[in-house]
Amino acid sequence: LKFKGLLPHAPEPRTSSSLGVLGLSCAMAAALAGTAARQLGRCVGRHNRVAVRLFPNLATSSRCFSIETPSIAIYRGVESSPFSDTLEFKKSSGGFPVFRLMDNEGKLLPGASLPFSLEDGVRMYELMVRSAVYDGFLLTMQRQGRISFYCCNWGEEAASVGTAAALKDQDMIWPQYRELGMFLWRGLTPEEMCDQNIGNESDRSKGRNLQVHYCLLEKNVQTVHAVLGTHIAQAPGAGYAYKLGGEDRVSVAYFGDGAASEGDALTGLNFASVYGSQTLFICRNNGYSISTGVEDQYGGDGIAGRGPAFGIPTVRVDGNDLVAVYTATKEARRLAVEEKTPVLLELMTYRVSDHTTSDDSKAYRVENAEQVDAWKSIGPIPRWRKYLEAQGLWDDSKQIALETQAKADIMDAFKKAEAKKRPPLKECFTDVYTDLPWHLEEQWQYCEKHVREYSGDYNIGRYRDLDGPLPAMDAKRALSGPRKMPPKPTGPSQRSTMVAAINDALTIAMEKDPKAIVFGEDVAFGGVFRASVGLREKFGEGRVMNAPVAEQAIAGFAVGLSVAGYTAIAEMQFADYIFPAFDQIVNEIAKYRYRNAGGGAGNIVIRSPCSAVGHGSMYHSQSVESYFAHCPGLKIVIPRGPKQAKGLLLAAIRDPDPVLFFEPKVLYRHIFENADGDVPMGDYELPLGQAETIREGTDITLVGWGTQVSRLEAAADRAAADGISCEVIDLQTIIPWDVDAIEASVKKTGRLIVSHEAPSTNGFGAEIGIKIQERCFLHLQAPITRVCGFDTHFPYAWEERLACARMMKGFVVLFV
């Protein structure tokens, strides 16, 4: 068993005589062997020690410096490469033999021995058979219309059972959807399988997930990920946490050859390599991703060929050989923990079933029926059965008894699961957030009443308690605003800029929480806006980390940290560049608690500079809050000044729900002459979900957030000269927003302008406007107006004055 981790081109170490010729070059290397070189190189030092032989002083640096003459520059970030006057293009890392210990007839190869006891071997065989029997039964249930979907594991049982058996109970597993054997090894029961596939009230995920999306959170198995490949970028976050804690623990991502094409897979491998994350990447290469064969899925030497490119120890294994799978996984786990490194395993197997019950593989499979039968004959179950039979541990009678018992178990469990009701209606709304915010409380209360009033249109008898009386409801819970108020700031204040206040908040958060991790592009030296300056010196490189330029992996890494019990404080360098992370934020972070029915990634805050700066043009000026406000599960905060930025950021970091914290970058170094610039010096929080009335008025309500608040105040000053009294409200939190505060103000003034920098169409101002129209219709003296960005991109030449023109137009509309 040999793990490959480097491209095979490292030079021989230099002799002492040759080193004498390189005096100046060695001096250059020594000069660069300080902070910068260590930061660039240390993360993969476990893979290559050639640099240490050439430059002993670079013991903490992993990527060596190529130097041939004193006039040649030093290259950072590459493995040692000799210079050559021959032009050569390389395509391969040298090829990967397929590691196996048992032939197709179930005989151990010469010199091979079992890495586990025969007792464990029998247990593994029984679980593989059970997996196959359960698949057959549930496939039949789908064909009968009793469940809507199913996905079989036939032919791939060793890949999941063998790997799971080689892991330890404390290892965190991130499954895809063909790991039934792993779930059975970890303790998933037939009852739990059937409850999940039917989606009844006993289902762990409360009937929220599609079939086969199992989870065993208490046994360190995350919920099956429906979005292909997203978990591959998440697992390294947990693996890094285990490295920081010095734990005998690994994070394990299972995936297929199709998922390996996702950007999350490539960025996940890179992050794991850079950070030395204790992570196993286990790829089941079964030849197909639905109908797309590997010939159309990727170029190059399979999935294993990618490992050396990232400096990751890698091995290719016969995935139908239970002994080889177990052995490789056991050794990979040892490497990950002892060497602080990720490891990639490519398990070669074959998908003998259809992808799911939604397709027919005969329409696209390139192998004929005879070839498929040949694959079945050398699959993991028949191969391991032959070995057990040869040892006198198995025979036909035991096989019949096992299959009969397995079928009886799953049939009995299915009958019981079918008899159970669906979950109560309220479970449709719980776990979106830790606590139901006002708008979900309002929607749930409405829904409970609606389905009872129109019960003939709904099959209410199938749901728990829906055919009974209304559940207890508290009207106060439908009121907006925070349900718990933090203590008001006390002690001295100091004049501060917003960027300094943010830095202060990050410092306090990291001092108070030893598991708080700050990471993102360029944050180690302070970030492009210097918001994190000095943090690395205070808290160390393990807690303040530069991230590779891959926003989706930054968000995914945050999920892994959070699941491992850490507080993830991620930075996206510009809100304009957050969109590669959109999938991770919207499909993963926002849904994580809901999917897991309570457990999951909540302690995450993503900071990002946003909005116009006056010279940013279309890629450094966007206000993106409305994209994310449409997605349940996220909280969104945009501060208007230094005092608000510090208090709201500390509240966001400590909030149990994921928070997007957008910082108007034009305000970073703005000098606030009012109270917003007086920032309390100690630790304090400002409540999320509460608007602030910063100016009382009687004629019109002006609502905005972030940069727009100061513009609203300026507009209110100009309106006052014309005798118009404006009430100015800073929304502060976009989700959940403080509807009651806006409603009370509009009922007093009779008019409303909502202003935001984002384009008018589908901006969050539209949501505010329709909700206030619903609540205040009889109080309105004029139409609700939005003063927003135009529905165009940000043009550099016109950035400065268009906002003022739009604002004054709003007043004209309301007072003509």
C-alpha cells in the first residue's frame, strides 16, 4: 500500500561542493525564510522535505526554492524543479496501480492477511447482505407507489461498509447518497430507514428530506447532502478543527466520480491541503454519474490523479475488495491524524443498478447484459462470501436465514412506518431559525387556521393533530423586534471609524471565544480594508488565516468549523464576489439546521464589504442583500456607523443562526461627527432584528439601512427647510426586519419612502412596501414610494450624483 502525494520530479539533494557555488542564492533564501516564506509554505510541509535538505533553516517551509545560479529568482509555491533547456509538457503524475489484497475468487493474495478479526468480517458481510436486501424491498415499495423515490447501493457495498469499519466512532462523516452500508455500520435501524423514506412523524428530519437522505447526528454522521459535492468543501473545516484541537479524529467526505467534477470538490481538496486538515476524501468511482460515463465526466487519470496536484497522499483501491478497502482506509486515517494531512482514496467499483428509480440505465449503459452480470459476479458480496465459505464460516443455510430475517425486519418496519402520521404542521416552520421569528410565527398561525377552515381541500387526517383543535398560540410572538434585549453599553466611549470598530469587535470576540476562527482572502495581514489588522499577531496563525481565492470553499469551510463546535468568522473580500459561494450559503448554510431538524451549522458569520464607494464601477459597488433576503434561514445585518457596526457584529458572531454581515465600505473611514462615531470601549451587543428611529417626525417616514441612512438624514434636513417633518428609521437588520416599528411610524405620518442602493426591481424595499400597505392601508395619505438604484449596472462615470437626484424625486412624488 503506497500513497502518492507528489509529482515525481524532485531533484537529488545537492552536495556540499555545489552548495558553495550558491552562496548568494542561499543568502537570498535565508532572507526570505521569515514570515512571508513560512506563511506561503508551511501548510504542506508534511509532504516534501527536499527543501529542508537544501536549506535547513527553512524547516517550517514546505515548498522548496529552485535556484541554479546567483542571478536566478526564487520561486515560491512550487515543489523543487530543476531547470531544463528541454521543452517538456507533462500529462500524468505517473499512474496509480489499483491496490488489492483479494482476487476475484475470494482468495487472499500471497503475503496478505486480514486486518480485522473473522468475527468483524462476518459482521461486515451480514451488513452488506442486509444493505442489498433492504435495497430490493424499498425499490419494490417505490414501484408500488408507496414511496416516491429510491436509490440502490448494489455492487458498491464494500466501499461503504469497509471504510466505515476502518474508522473510529468519533470520526465525523459527510455522506452522499450511496452509503447505506456505512449507515448500517454506525447503527441505522430498519425502523429509522423506513420512517425516513416515508417521512412520518418519527423521521429524524421531521419529514423534510427526500428519500435515502439519512442522518445519525448523535453518531457523528451528517445528513446526506442532496446538492452534489457541497459537503466536500465542508469536511475540511471539521478536519482542521480536529487538527487544532490535537484530536484523534478525522473528517470523512464520501462522494462519487460525478461529484468530483464540482468546483466544491477541487476547492475542498485545495483547502484541506493548504490547512493540513485531517480529512479523508473517499471517492466511489462506479463509472457513471446518472447517465454520464467517466469518459465524458473527466480527463486525466481518474480522480486519484488529482491528489498529487494538491500535494495530497493518494491511493487507488479495488473498491470491491473488502480487505483492501478496509486496509487502505485504516492507513489513510493513521496518516491523516499523525501527519496532519488530508488523504484521497479512489475506490474503483461498478454501479450495477440504475442511478435511481427515476431512470433506466439500459438506455445509456455502454456495457451489455453479459458484462453487467460479470461485474455482479465479482462484486463485494459474492467475493467475500467465497472467502467466508472457504473458512467454514458461511454456507447456503446461513445465507437463506440472513436474507429471510433481513426481509422480515424491513417489511415489519415498513408496515409500522406506514401506520404513523405525518409530523405536526408546525414542524414545517420550526428549525428554520433557532427560534421562530415574527414572520414565521405569523405564517404558522395563519396556516393552522387556514387548513382547518378549508379542511375539505387538505388530507388533514394524515398529519398529527391537524384534525384536532387549534394549538396554543401566543399573539405576542408575532410581534417583531428581539425577544431578548442585551444589556445596554456602559463605560467610556472613544471616537472611532467603522473599520476600527469592526477590528475591535473581532478582537473582543476572539478573546472571549477561544474557538473563534477568522479566515478569508488576505485577512492575515489585515485584509484589503485593514479590518483584521493585528489579529494574527494577537491570536496566532492557527486562528487567523488567509484563505485561497475560492469563495465557495470559504463558505463550505465555515460549515465544517461550525459542525465541529467552532465559531466561524469568514470574510468575503467584496460582496460583488460572494456569488461563487451562493450555493453554499443558500443551499447549505441556510438549510443546515432545517435539514438536520435542529443540529447543524449555526455559529457562522460572513462579513463582506458592500455597496457603492464612488469609484468602484460595476464589480466593486453592488448591494446584494435582496438576493439573500429571499432565502429562509439567514439573518442579514447592515450597519450605518461605527457604534452600530461593533455592537451588531458582536451580536452576529454570537447569534446561534448564520448571519450575513454586510459592511458599507464607503463608511469604513468616514468621520462621524454624531453619536454614531462614539464607540463604547468594552464588550457590548446591539439587538438583531430591531430598527432604530434616529429622528422623530410627523409628515413622512424615511426608511433605509447602511449608507442610505446618512443620505436620508441629509434629505430630511433639506425637506425641513420646506417645512416637511421627516421621521428617519434605520432598519439595521434586513432579516428579520422590524415591521412593527415601521408600521407604528407610518400610522403616525401617513407616508413612507423606502430607500436602498440596490436596484429597484425586486429590492427589499418592495417587501417593506407591500407589508406596510397591508397593515396601514387606511392610514396612508400617499402611495408608498421607493427611492432606489436604477435597474442598470454601476457605471463608473455616473456614480457620484445619481443618488441625490433619486432622493429628491421621491419627495416630489409624495408632496405634489
